[in-house]
Amino acid sequence: MAASVRPALLEGPRPPNVFTRDDLRGATTLDADVVVIGSGAGGATMAAELAEAGFDVIVLEEGRYYQTRDFTADTSAMVRQLYRDGGATMAIGDPPILYQEGRAVGGSTVINGGMSWRTPDKVLARWDRELGLTGIARELEPYFERVERRIHVAPMDREAIGNDNLLLKKGADAMGWKVIGNLRNQAHCTGSNRCAFGCPTGAKQSALVSYLPRALHYGARVYADVRVDHITRDGKRATGVIGTVTGSGHRVTVRARLVVAACGAIHTPALLVRSGFRSPSGQLGHNLSMHPNTKVVAIFDEDVTGWRGVHQAFQVREFQDQGLLFAAVNMPPSILAMSFPQRGAALGQLMQHYDRMVLAGMLCEDTATGRVRTINGKPQAFYQLAEADAANLKRGVVLLSELLFAAGAQRILLPFHGAGELHNADEARALLARDLPARRCEVVTVHMMGTARMGVDRSAAVTDPFGLVHDADRLMVTDASLFPTPIGVNPMETIMALATRAAGHVIDNARRYVS
Amino acid sequence: MTYRHAATTRAVLRSLVPVICPPEAIPLGDAIVDHLELSLAASPALIQRGLAVGLVAYDLGAVARHGRRARALRGDAAERYFVSWEHGATRLQRQLARGVNQLMSLSCYEQPEMMERVGYRPGPWIAEVTQRRLTVYGDDVRRQQAQILAPDPLRPGVRVARERA
């Protein structure tokens, strides 16, 4: 029986309605009801729902088309292939914030950790109360359910949980802190811990192996290797897109009745700006939230071997109301070595402990916002970590260190340059009194949000509550750009639910949008 | 791949292998520098150019202090010169030293010999868990794949609505 099951759908020859640069050997003009720019959480979901409803859908993706079999143990090759700019994208600020975006068919869902959480009630209540998104919690409920069914959101199988996660839970339990099993879009993940480099087992139900196969099944066409240069328009009405085939430079023109931008919170505002769309709100590109992350590395006396086990099996939720989530995340030795200030023999000695390390990170719900500027047509993020958020990160480092010492850690390496290491919980608590400027903290993120925020008030929001751009016609946004505020949890499921809701709106109003 | 190390970049990076990488990685110096080229090729052009210019400055800056270019420094002299940039007076010096340290550490531990040394053997593990998933959970995996394609319209009767439109 096992011999007849494949790791993922469409594994094998490239499906006939997936096109790559090999198929685009000259200028090409295509027609569709809907063109979706980007194939990640928002774009793939929208494409699948509209294709099933009978719309003629084209998805354009700048990155390449890969299948599960292409995802190997070669970490840096995966980073080069699947990440925009090899993962070396940076928001300018002090400290600068390294952020990552996927660039492949399936978008960032191919490289994310697969955490699948609904938007927290308190966030939806705020959107309802302050932003005029009346009744949004109740309205999103069936869309969350639908998304969770499609991408198989489920807790982890117990036997697949690795030691790093068990130690995190042990520490949280010892501290008496709330720790919950993570919900992830996975179908029996057996724990290769390679989520960030393309799931090689097919267990993670990224858009590549869920929504996109569904979209293709219902007739959508996916064009990989096509970078959209701009959206064409007739006055305020979007009429299609013009793109370029990467590598060859051939032009691709798509004429469509509805244009959907799903390029992520960094690239969507830049695409709209370079296409000449302006928001009366003045908010396009503003309101950038980033969920700043930092990490500590704990060294234990016992074997951890964190790469044998699932990614982020638990989340510590004790401090969620204070904007902090904790989780254990294993990284390959090369990525970990890159994060250490040590070098030479000291680096070698430290890395000898690799299999006894627990890498634990935190997500901070930020209070500051940055912006994306479009410079020569390209986006550049600017983001200054707020003092309050820097203080929260520092507090998070202390709390996480206490947890790890409670689990039996012997040493903890800190994310502050020159701060040295900790040997017990007292030293951890003493950090609070130390002067550790924010600029010395290593901050990274994978959650960019808010740069085309939705709302009913066109003087304050870029799009309406369904993602339709105010002051434009037949132009829609379906990605994390829409979030009016940071949501404090992993954003994938919220993006997918909003995209599903937006697809429903398009279907309900088909005459208006595609006639 | 459009990026290639310039001769100076390659020479300076090669000379930094004993400074940044653990002693056991020194025999892998050429492979590390080759790998670094691959990483830079995927990086933004600004980083490629910044690193190239920075390494020229690093190379020439050694002449005043040590009477020879950085690429020709060995042992303690190479170490002391790198430290002087790690703790340099300018932010650019510090950033260059940190950036090179990061990139070279990445390339160092991407070498199979170095992964083996720290016990990281993901290939066989991936093969094992992939097979386990299909063997133990094959029925569930198949069910999930079937539901992905099964009809489940978001709105009832939508095709009719679409045809009317």
C-alpha cells in the first residue's frame, strides 16, 4: 500500500498547466479573467477558490517551480534557490533587521515553519472596534475552518517530537508556564526539521502541495519565472500586468478583468507604486509591522540532536498577552555558525556542542511601524525597533533563558553582541539591569505585515475590508499587507482566511468584477 | 550565476580562512571560498559590491600597519589585523569584519567534512522519515491528497453565477 502513495500531489512530470521560462521563448500575451501575482499563502488560496468557481485564472510567480523531490539536505543550495536574494534582505534601522521571503512557486509557505494559528480574538476585536471591520471575527470563522481543512492543520504526532522541543516543554512546565502543542499545516510530519528549506518529505502542506495543485486541478495556469514589472491600467481600472521572464528577459503580457496582488508586504506596495496607483490615505507602504524575533542558544549536558524531530512542536504562551511567544527551532550547523560571533578555534570548540544545543526563539508583537519605500522601482524596508519592543525582547531573552536553565541548560549564548554567555538563572535575571542597547541585538523576522492595510475608511486604509484597493477599480490585494495591525501569531492562516473571504466576495460579485 | 570573485576578493578571502574558520577547516580553504562565491551570487548586488570594495580596502589597509597587503599576512599578524577591523574605529570596518565572519562561517559548515564533524547527517535521516511517513501513515496521506482535489465549492451554484456574468 505504501508503495502506491507519493509524498505529495503532482510529484513527477511537470503538470501541463505549469509553465516555466523554458516555455516562454518570446514575447507572450495571455488572457484570463483573473491574474494573481504571487503564489504564496494569499495568491495560491485565491487562485484555487476562483478556479474551482469557474474563473479562468493565471498565477504569475517570480521564483522557480520546484517539487518535493527537489528539496534536499543541501541547506545553502536551498537558501539560494528558495529565498529572495539568498535570504540576505534587510530592513534598514538600528539594529538592521534581517528578513526572509520565499521566492518559488508556493511563495513563503515553502520555507515557513508551518505554524497555523487563527488570528487571536483580541486582535480581531481591535480590528472590529477601531478599524470598522464590524463582525470580522464571526465572519472569518467559516473561512478559518475551510483553510484548516484544506491544509490539514493538526497537532504533531507525539513520536515525531524531538528532544529540543521536549526540553522546551520541560522548562516551561518546570516554570509553571502555559505551553501548548503547536498547530501546523502538516499531514503526519515525521520530523526532518527542514521546514525552512523546503519540506523534503511532503508532509508540510504548503501552498505548493495543497492550494496550487487544487488550483491546477480546476484549470488555473501557473507561470513560474515571471517577474511582474507593473500593473497595466486604464485610468483607475487595472487591466492586467506586464512582466519579464527571468533569465531570458522576454516580455509577458496578461490581460485580465481582475488583478490580484499577492506579493507580500514588501513587494505589493512597491508594485502598486511603480504601477502608478496612489492611495488617498497616504498609507501605501506605511504601517509595516515585523514581529521582531531573536534567539538564544542553550547548551545541555545531554544529547539533543534537534534536527531529528519536528519543527516547533510547542509554543510557550505564558506571555502572549505581553506580546511574546517562545518556541524551539532547530537550524543546520551552517546557519547556526553564521549567527555566532566566535571564529577560528573558538568557533570550532563551540560547534562541537552542536548536537547538545537547543536553539529557542521568540516572536515579539511589535508596537512600532516602519515603511516600505519604493526606490527606482524596488522596495526598501525601513524599520526602527521601538524602545518598548527592544525592552520586551530583552525581557524575553531573560524569561527564555530562565526556562532553559530550568530544563537543565548548562550555558546560554545571548543574541547581544559582546554580552557573553550565561551560566545560571540568576545571571539571566541580572541581564535586566545590564545596559544592552537595542542596536547590539541580533533581530530577524519572517513576518512582514501591514503595508496596504484594509479598512472601511478610505482616508486611513489602502484597501476595503475585502482587499479591493480604494480609489482603484478591479485591483485587489490578498497578502499580509492587508493586516491593519500585527497579529502576534504566525500569519499564514490569517492570510489564507482573508484570501478565501476575498474570493467569496469576487464570486458573489462576479458580474461586477469579470464582466 | 553572474557573480564571480574578483582576484583580490578571492585572495583576501582565502587568506582569511585560517583567521575565521576552525583549524580543522583550513585544508578546505578553496572549497570554502568557492562556496562563498555561490552564496554571494544569490545575494543582492549591493552586498556583492560592498563586500568587494570592502575587501580591497581591507587588503590595502594592511600596508600601513604591517608593510604588506592583508592577503600576504599569516599567523599572528593576520589575526591582529582582523581584530583591528572587528573593533575598528568606523562602523564600516566592524560591519565588514562581521559580514565576512558570518558568510565564511556559513560556507565553512556547509562543507560535508565539517557537518560530519559535528554529527549532522540529514540525508539518511530525511530518507528514513520520508519512508516512515509513507509506510506508517500512507492511508492518511492519501486521504489528505484526495481531499485537496475533491470538489468543495466556496459558494453553491457558483458556476451558474459565473456563466450568467
